[in-house]
Amino acid sequence: MWDYERTQAMITGEIKNRIDSIWDTFWTGGITNSITILEQMTYLFFMKMLDDAQRTKEANANAMGVAVSEPTIGYGAWHNPETDRNVPYEDLRWSTFKNYDPETMYRIVSKDVFVFIKTLSSGKESAYSRFMENATFLIQSPRTLTKIVEGIDHLDMNNRDTMGDVYEYVLSKMAASGNNGQFRTPRHIIRMMVEIMQPTLKDTICDPAMGSAGFIVESAKYVREHYKSELLKKENAHHYKNEMLHGFDTDFTMLRIGAMNLMLHGVDNPDIQYRDSLSTDNTDENRYTLCLANPPFTGSLDNEAVSKSLLAITKTKKTELLFVSLFIRMLQMGGRCASIVPDGVLFGNSTAHKALRKELIDNQRLQAVISMPSGVFQPYSGVSTAVLVFTKTNAGGTDKVWFYDMKADGYTLDQKRTECPENDIPDVIARFKNMDAEATRTRKEQSFLVPVEEIRENDYDLSINKYKEVERVKVEYEAPEVLFERIERLQNEITEALNDYRTNFLKG
């Protein structure tokens, strides 16, 4: 597993204090919504990233005695389409405007640099900028902008390992703030699912409800860590940066946040798109080898807007069922999926619920149902959830299904969600990777295998309590006459003690 403590340690000192200070500056400047803070911060991150990349190119070109062939920020003048005036490219550079007085810097950044990054829609730096069309610059005062620029200035945007950790810390602040935290699946749950699926360089990975791109980022980190030497090969590096990772969302803000998250983790040109994954606009079929997701649980859709190929598997308006149908359609033959689903998917008795479970068990290969404790998504939701793991075969293959009753995830299950020693996640990962050893486990233990025939006999119910054997301990109670005798004796002792106290009190 990843060295999570090392990652946390990298952001606990000066960098952590700097980010905390930037966050506080936004608050005092009148921006208190955490999504808005993160979004505005990413605009400035991108401005600095462009200049840092340019400075690196210039240093390399100077060392070789040649001109910069593909400048990130050009030379000469840039025409601002909103103000209809020419602006020196030099003024658009972070290393230049950071030295201006607050009023001048605010004018240049808000009127020129911001428009520049909104219109920068070609070239490999555009993974983030192509979602800038509807972006709005909301920092209201030169003083606030100056303090934020000073805070960001010391961050090295070329150090992707550090910046990736920084961005994850900012995302954690977004979740901790209580605003819009529903966009973020807990990082340790994402890591658990990625560890279980063990993505490789040969995979083509998709999250069709990507949010801040947590699943895609963790998959990229896993591949980078486990295939370091292979990534030195040009074709592997190209696949990793341009073809391996795919994500869709219907929120431009989240697309910007997710694209920045990927860029800061070293993925320069991911396939990130604005797309309603359940609609007829999404035609992906037999395309991906791995799907990882936490799709939306709530809400119903108009049947007219939903792709008919999804309704063919399960005729429903429920998004949680339709997304599982979508995974089946999007995966290549032999492709794998790990998705978080609400518990209702496991035991719901509607025709649509049963049809979906029957599809997974009879037509695909269902491998695991990992039931998670209901507090995993606190403080935003107390919904009980599970992780479904399956492989697309279109020919069945479910033999035994592995169930795991996860009772702890390393954090308290109340609204505070503070760290605690109880944690089943390492055990979940270890046991999933050594499935042969699970054959000897009994139904009284936390994990066990259930034959597919038994699941069919139980009307395709996938709730763990249907199969778990609860060990009941026989309790022997004392006879009523013995209890009454004890109560009378205690009553007499109490009466005697009260009388002694009253007598002593009156004497005093």
C-alpha cells in the first residue's frame, strides 16, 4: 500500500500553514463557500503553472543555446478580445505581475491574465483551460489578491509530487468545511478500491461521475508508483499521459477542479469531458478495461433522457441502478469494475433492482460485495453503502461471491470523523488479494464466500446479513424468587441506612 503517513507528513509543516493562511485570506476577503475558494485558487495555480513551465523551458533552451520552440506563454503582444487591446505577454507572466503594486496587479490579473487563461484552448496545456468558458473571477479586492499571490508564490508548480499532495490537502479542507463535501469520496476509501483493483499500464480507466477526479488521480498514482521503470518507455508514458485516464461530469466547476487535480499529479492531457453519462449523448460501449466510481445515489431521471441501452438491462429511473448498467455497457469484455452503491441496490425488491442483480450474477461475473459502515460518508450522509466488484463477461461465470462486513475504516463513525485505531481496510485488501484462503472461513467471521446457487435461492439478495451466521450466546437468568429476595434485602438495607442518617442528623 502507499505510504499514506509520508504523504501527510509532506504537508504538515510550512506548506500546510501557507495553504491554511491562503484559505483564511479568502474567508476574510468575503469568499466563504469552499467550492468557490478552491475554484478561485485553481485559477491562480494555473497562472503560476504556466509561468513556471515557461521558465523551465527558457532555462533548458538557454543551457542548450537555442530559442524556446513551443513557449507556454508567447512573446510580443497578446490581443485581449474582451478589452480589444494588445497586452505584452510579459505582463501575463506570474513572475512579472507578482511584483506590481496591488492596484496594478489586480487590474492585470482580473482583466488580462484571467481572460488569457480562459481563451487558452489549444495545445497540451489546455486540459484545464478548455473548461474555463463559464469561469468568473470573484476575488474582490487588490489587497486580498496580493496576499493570496504572496502565499502561492513559494509553491513550486513543477514539483508535481508536492503539488499533488498540496491539492489533496486543499480538497480535504473543502470536505472538512462542510460545504459541497458530497463531491468528495473519502480518500482512504478511494485508495482501498484502487488497491483492490490494482490498475496496470495496460488499463484504460474511466470514472463517468468523476467529481474532483479522486478515482482517476489515485489510479494514476498507483500506476506511477508500481510501474516506474516501464513509464520511462516513450509509448508507455504517452499512454499514461494521454490515453489511459477518462472522466466525465456535468458540472464545469468540478471539471476544472478535477482537471487541475490531474495536472498537479503529472497527467497533462487526460480525457476529461463535459458529459451526462446516462444520456444518449454518451455512446461509449466496450471501451474501457477498468471503471472506478462513486456515482450519484439520489434523484430520478426522465426516461426519455436516458440511453435506451441502459434501460434494456434494468428499466428504472434510479440513477444508482442506471450507473451500474452503464459500467457493464462501457467495459470491454474482461473489463473490471469497482463501484460504491447504496445498500438498497443489494436487497431492493423492485423488479429493476432484481433485474440488475440477476444481470451481474447470471450474465457477468460478480466477485465481491464489501459492506461499509454507515458513517463512512459522515458528516454529509449517514447512508449505508457497499462496494460492488465485478468483471464483464456477457457469459456469466459467477461461482462464489465474497462478502466482507467492514465495521471500521480508521475514523470514528460520528459526524466528527476523527482518526482512530480500528481499521478493517488493510484486512479487506489483504484478503481480497488472497481469495483462496477465504474458502475455509465460516459465516461467523467478517468475510466469507457464498456459492452462487445459494444467492439464487435467496432471490438474488446480496445483503451480507442474509448469509452471515450470528453466534448467539445462551444467557441463564436467575429464578424470579431469587431476584425478589435480593431486591427486598437491598430495600431493607436502604431503609436502615436512611434511618441511621436521620437519627444522626437530628442529634447533630
